[in-house]
Amino acid sequence: MILPLIRKFESHIQLSDAEKKALLQADVAVNEVEARWDLIKEGQPIDGACLVLEGFACRYKRMQDGRRQILSYILPGEMNDPRVFLLDKVDHSIGTLARTTVAMWPRKTLFNLTSAFPRIARAFWLCTLVDEAIQRQWLVNVGQRTALERLSHLFCELYFRLGAIGRVDGNSFDLPITQAELGDTLGLTAVHVNRILQDMRRDRLIRWSGKRMTILNLPALSIIAMFDPAYLRLRSDKQDMPGRHQATPLRQP
Amino acid sequence: MILPLIRKFESHIQLSDAEKKALLQADVAVNEVEARWDLIKEGQPIDGACLVLEGFACRYKRMQDGRRQILSYILPGEMNDPRVFLLDKVDHSIGTLARTTVAMWPRKTLFNLTSAFPRIARAFWLCTLVDEAIQRQWLVNVGQRTALERLSHLFCELYFRLGAIGRVDGNSFDLPITQAELGDTLGLTAVHVNRILQDMRRDRLIRWSGKRMTILNLPALSIIAMFDPAYLRLRSDKQDMPGRHQATPLRQP
DNA sequence: CGACTATTTGATAGGACTCAACCTCCGTGG
DNA sequence: CCACGGAGGTTGAGTCCTATCAAATAGTCG
């Protein structure tokens, strides 16, 4: 049921069978949520943590006048920061961007798991640290980079993050969001996102039809974005890392 | 020696005398550092946490081509996130913006303190959560706001953060940084920061001569920035909160 | 005073936004 | 089966905000 989480953890550290079993047996409530629903609304009290199993969610903040900034994407295997339990209410909303299945954790379940299995606690820990590293990158992104650089950097990031959880097939992955949402992510308008995307398609950097994104030229994209995946702290010996796909088959004519 | 930290903690929770005493007796190494020195360099292994006692430090990331994004300010009483001890190296640098006195904590000291005094651990905890809330606000700032709004929001934030640690005198406080550094903070060029500052001075919003910033019209500034100090989670019953200065004396004619 | 850094000013260019219209796709329902 | 509506994508023209480049001015410190 919560396989994606295990997968995610294992992209950071190796889990024992006992740890995996404990996670699999954890008491969670699974829900299906339509696109564009709020899982948690800004200002609400918090009852539990939510883990995305499938789909695409995000954290965002909305200003009084309607402007919105998306703060982070929550991909399968990821969850909102469980530490906010300490607070009475959250200062941002969590919503779905596509149809999403989420598992809600009672805080007690989380507490039991992390106290019984220190390595699981450590895995949670590492995940929040990576989240923060991503947060810092996003600030650099909107603060310093041009529109083309921002889009390129985000696509590189998604390619690696999704690759680490086995959601990249060849060079393509599902990206079920709209151009307007991309704009809210990168501090750009939908119109401008659209124009830069056209440039990127023209230059054979990407293809993005329907909900499917294909990275046509990762090296070029990485250079444009000055992208270095180190901040994602992925174990590079994982066999499904996107980078491995470049290996040349040995059987040559 | 580490009074600023106690002050900061007490803007979140009340400490007992025993807790204060433990903090005061903690084993730390205090250093004076000139402006524009790095306390921690990106990629370095981490030996200890650093607490700013006096002055002005920041976290920042530099890109290959020289562009820099300042990620957060570290004010007196604040420290870099001690949780990064878990990692082998940091993904960003920490440097001083002005002459700063810092206390370096051996990780053992930190460990002893937090395990002996759960409320101290909780205070650290709350501080990192507030840091992250600020981080989110900054992303909204550079992602969604205009130059005027960004500057206004930052000045409001500093007014409240410095007020909470008793560094606001009337409506003015020390802001010993350059316009170029403001630019690196807000994703703007120094030239443009300069021009917007002139507008703000003309409109009697602020005065900023030398290193001293004076907020001339906080209500107007708050409206421009759509500023709401709630995210800073300051205890509103603290007697030195800036907000209290608005109270009307009871003795009216 | 002199060297340096920071601030200010001017002219110009360009990236991104605005507003509006139009197109395309797709699910719905008559 | 096709008309309809809505959401998302695309296009165009015009504007504004912000960056760039260069130079002058003001401050600071030894």
C-alpha cells in the first residue's frame, strides 16, 4: 500500500526487511482525490500527515489579491513535513494538481513507527532535509534565473526526482499539470511559460504533449539550467537512476 | 554570553531559571568576524553549529557564473540549522554581511543541552520551523511580488524580527548591509534597488542613512507588502513587540 | 589626501506582463 | 451524431518593469 514511500526511503538508505514490513503494515487511511482539491487549507488545524502514493500534489501560498506561489511539489512517496504537528495550524495550503491517491497517517502511527525504528526516523529526517535543499534551489531559481533557465532547471529536477522512484521511462515521465501551474511555480505568467516552452520544443530540448513530458536533450538542458543533481542526495548506485540509461550496451556489431 | 539566544527563545516560549542557567553556562567558543567573511563554505564538512550574537550574517548560494541568491538572514540570537549535522556537507554557504560575533557550538554541547532540557530542544525546534516559514515567505516574495513590494515586505519582516529581540528603538534599527546585498536577497539588481529606495524615501515610507533604517510609515508599508506578521510566530504579549508602540496612552485630555 | 567601495544618475535595451482574441481539445448531453 | 460549453493552449500587439552599461558622485578609512 505504501510501497512508493519505501521506494523513496530506499533512494536514501537501505531498509531491513523488518523495517519494510513495519511500514507495509502501518495503519493508514487511503483516499482518492480529484485534481485541484485542497488536502490541507492554510490556517486549518492539522490532524495528520499525508503521503502521496500516486499523482501530483503541491504546497502553495495564496496572496490576498489572488496571486499564488507554489512552494513545492509532492511526488509519489513524498509527504508533507510531519514536524508541523507541533504547530496549531499551517501557514500554507496543500492541494492536488492531478488526480491523486493519498494516505493519511494518524500522528500516533507516525510516532510509533519512528520510535520503534530509528532508521525509519532517520529516513524521514533525510527526506525533510532534501525537501529543504529543494526549497533553497527553488528560491535561487525564481530569484536569479531567466524564464528559460527556470523551466530547464525544474524539468531536470523532476527528471531526477521521478527517476529515483522509477517513474521515468526512457526519457519521459508524466507531468500532469497546466502551463498556468508551471507559471505559479516559477513566478512567471502562463503566457510567457507558453512562449518559452515553444522555444524549447523548437530547439528539440523537450517534447510535452498531453500529460507526457519527454526530455529530448538532457545534457543541453542541464547546461542551460546549470543543473547539478547533488542536492537531491540520491544514491547513485541505484539501478533505476536516470543517469544509468546512458550506458552503451556491450553487444556491439 | 549567549543572552541573545535566550531572548530569542523567550519570544517563543517561557524558559525556567534552570534552563536559562544551563544555556548561559554552555560551552561555546566566541569569535569576532569581519564583514564579508564566510563562516561556512558550500561543500565543506560541518564541525559545529554557529550562533550569531551580534551583527548580521546570511546563508547564500552562488551559481557558477557568479550570480548569488541570499537565502536567509541570520540575526542576533539565531543560528544555522543544527539538523544539518546529519549530512556530510552543506549545500550553501554562511557568511557575514557586517562585523559579527558568533558562538560556535560543539555538537556535543548541543546534544547535551537538548537531551537534558526538552523545552530547550523544543525551542530549537520552533526556531527551525519559523526559519522555514520565513523561507516560504521569501519564495513568495521573489516569485510574486514587484520590487517595491519585495523591499516593503522585507523591511516589515526585519522590523518585527528585530523588534522581538529588542533591537528596534522607536521605529528604527540597524541595517548594516549594502544595496547590492539587498538586491541579492530579493532577486533584483543593485541599480534597481537604489531607484525603488529613492521612491520609498520620497514617499516618506522609510529613511535609511548610513546603517540606520527608520520605518516612517509602518501601516503604509504593511499595506504595500500585504504583510502579516503571524508567520513569525512571535508571542504578542511580549512587552517589546514593535506592535505595542501603537497603543494610545490612556491619559487623554 | 588617495584608493576603494558604495550610491546615484542617465540612456538604452530587453525580458516578462497585460489584455484580448482565437483555437483546440474533450467530455457532456440532447 | 453533432451542438455545446469549458478549460487549456496559442497568438499578437503594446506596455511596463527591470536589467545593462557606463559614468559621475559621495562616503569611508588608513
